[in-house]
Amino acid sequence: MRSPDPSDGRAVLAQVTPAGAKMVESRRKERIGRLADQLDPHHRQALAASLPALLEMARCPPTQQADGTASPIQ
């Protein structure tokens, strides 16, 4: 769905419909399945074991440098 941006008349705001969100989720699951099928069982198990830590890292807010830019990952 599209609607005019109330703060910028030149821009348009786009919003995913529920049907579109379902399609994106379905395709994401299919792609993950295809990628996982390419891994050998040992690597698939290692990836599954690392997911909790990766999810926690993704939830961490980025740190910022003095100039306001995001700090590089060290």
C-alpha cells in the first residue's frame, strides 16, 4: 500500500500488506531451507548451536563513535 509522506510531498510511504508479508516470509523460509540443505550435517548443527548468540547480538543496540557514526565491529 502506498500513501503520500505527510512531511515530504515528494515522497511516498510504502507499507507491506498482510498478503505481501506472508509471501516474503514464505520465500525467506524457502531460501533458508535451500541454503541449509547445502550444508553438511556437522555445519548445520554448528549453525543451529550458534543461533541463540547471533540473535542476542542482533538485538544489541549499535555503539556510536564521538561523531555519531556507528562503531565498526571489532
